[in-house]
Amino acid sequence: MRQIDHFIVGDTPTSSNSSGRKHQIWNPSTGEVQAEVALGDAALLARAVETAKRVQPAWAATNPQRRARVMFAFKELVEANMQSLAEMLSSEHGKTVPDARGDVQRGLEVIEYACGLPQIMKGEYTHGAGPGIDVYSMRQPLGIGAGITPFNFPAMIPMWMFGMACAAGNAFILKPSERDPSVPVRLAELFLEAGAPEGLLQVVHGDKEMVDAIIDQPDIAAISFVGSSDIAQYIYARGSANNKRVQAFGGAKNHGIVLPDADLDQVVTDLTGAAFGSAGERCMALPVVVPVGEDTADALREKLIPAINALRVGISTDPDAHYGPVVTAQHKARVEGWIERGSEVSSFYDPMLAKVISWAPTRERAVARMRRALGYSFGVKVWGPGLCELFNYLFGTLLRGAPKPQAHLAYCGAKLAIGQQALQLRPIVGLAPHHLGAVLDQDSLGRIFKDDVGIGVA
């Protein structure tokens, strides 16, 4: 069986697995184990840190233009290997190959920005800030940074992190998700091939044991994290307590408001992509959509349900698939749990459901369609108006304290709710100013909404 090892200086298959632990890597399209990855410990991390400490000072002293040339070379290598990276990513994550190419491309956009390092690193100078006083600032590397990245974007988010950190003169230790670690390792190989010093970018694999080791390692000056909100809070609290600079991005939810003058054909295109792309395994996937007005809801439903029904779920290499399987059997089981809970609600099927879901006129056929699976894939999942618990989960605090809405909910792919909503715009948004919002509009109402309704991150 294929073995995936750490990417650190002096690493060998024997030395890389000092902890003796391994994690299985699944093929989401078949449900079969395709590889094993070695899980590291604090001792292995310490070796990587010692290498980084030796390499980083000379790299930081390198002229910014020369560091930028390495970034240019890395960009070209990633572009040359785009297809193989996308296929490797798809085989472990499950997203379709075109979607995987987008994953890589979004990471490259930050690498392109890092190529402008000589301009980015400029400081500021203020002459005569006070009597006989001039003020200037300089941008200097911190030393060693670390990144802890999620499974859902194994190319994009690592490149977002190590690209800027290394370009600025830091060494970087990356701990990718143990679910799909091959692409991060391959990116590190390409970075070395581009001319980066050996040991500047290293990859260590692990679970919570490795995360805790990174947080507590005194020579790591900064940590960047993307993942669930609970873990983000944990890493931020413990990392900052250890006097590290920490940026921790927790889980997100997007909410969409469809206004009466919206171009519904464009709305449907955008909604199906936002909700179903990558099987919904994106922190910015769109879980909730609220049409404004009964006419808007009816018109949107008429267009959206046929579009949902036309979506094709398939394996990651299926060129006609709109989205592929979820990443692991455990993830599939979690979604199945929601399906079972939905099917047990007494009001799951009522006379309104047939109107909302014309292609699943009975409770049994609706459940059967929901349970359709290929590998870890799911077909379309749709619920009727009785799922109060799921409604609260999807909307979170967005509607907390508001009048109980009369809504028809459709839960599709990973998460998407389409409803008929009688609430006004201001009560909906005002109850949750910390939520991000999106407006699909064409003309004046959308501009009024964006200009006059308070929404964003508090």
C-alpha cells in the first residue's frame, strides 16, 4: 500500500514514523483505502523546527528580488503540473477534477501576489512627524511560522499560508489535513525544485497530538489556522497564551437574500453552484436563501427544483458530474444522520410537500432519493416544512427571536435551504449583524439593500 511520509530534512520512511501511528487515506469515489499517512509527534516536530532555525536566517537575509524569483519559478512549476495536482487532489478529497483545478488556481492567485514581494515589503516613512522627529516602519520576518489547514482545500489554503510567509523571509512548517495530505507534500516538493532552500518549507502530518505540539513549540512564532470554529477558538486561546501570533479562521455560513427584481435564471445558476459545488464541503457554501415575497419564492422554486433535479452526482473523474462524493465514510454517516432525523419528523410529508417537491410526491420516494449514494456520494436531499430543528441549525441566530416563519425548506447537497419567507429585511438582518450576507440582484432594490441594511462582521 502507498505510504505518505513527512516532508522534512533528513527524513526517511523509518525515521518519519517515530510515533508508530498511521492514518488511512480513503478513495471517496470507491470507499476503499488507497494509502496510509504517518502521524508525527512532538519529537518529529522538534527536528523540523531545528532545521527551520538553521535555514531561516540566511533566507531572510536574501535580497527580496531573489526571493521573488523563487516564487515566480514555483508559480510556473505549479502551472506545469496543474492537471496531475488536480487529479491527485480529487483522488483523496472527492471533488471533481475541474473543481480541483480551481482549488489549485485559487492558491496560485496568492502566489502571484507574493511574486510582487519587493513592493509588498516596503515600509513607510514620515518626515517631520514631530519637532526633529522622523518616523519609519519596516517589515521584518518573524522567524518560523506554522500552518494548520483543513481537508476541503488541500492546495489553495496551504499556498495562501506558506506562499506569503516564505516570500516575506520566514521558514514555514505545514500540517495539512490527514485526510488528503498528498497534494501539500507535492507542493513542498515543487517549492524545493523552484529554488527554495531545503528545509525552508516542511510538511508534518498528524492529528491533535501534532496540533498541540505546534501550539506549544516555543520556536514557532506564528500560527495560521483554518477549520471549525471550536478548534479555531482552542488554537487561538492556547497559542496566544504561549505568546504566539495566531490567526484562526473558524467555520462560516453564507446567507442569500433574493429580491423581487433579481434575475432568477442567474440566481438559480449561482445557487446550485454555491450549494452543490464540492458537495457543499466549503466553509463559504451557501446554506440559506430567503426569497423576499411570496411571488419571488414561488417563481424561484419553479426554476430551482428542476435545476436541482438535473444535477448529476458522480465520481471525481466523471466529466459530466456536477459534484463528487464527500471525503470520508464518517462524513457520509454524519449526513445520513441528518437524513434519518429528517425522515423521522412526523410532518416530513404533508400536502404542502408535493407542491414544493413535485418530483418526490411521497415520503418513501423522497427518502429513497435522499439515500441514493455512489461511493460517499449523495443525491439531492429535500425536506418539507416540519424540520424545526434543522431549520434552527441552518439559520443559526439569523432568525432567533423573530416571528416563526412559514417556510418550505429544501436541503440540498451539503446544505441549502430555499424557503418562502414573510419576514421583512431589517428584522432578518438586524438580528444577526455578525453574519456575512450576499445579495443576488440586478437593479435598484439590491443597491438599496446593500447601502441601507446593516450587515457584515461585528
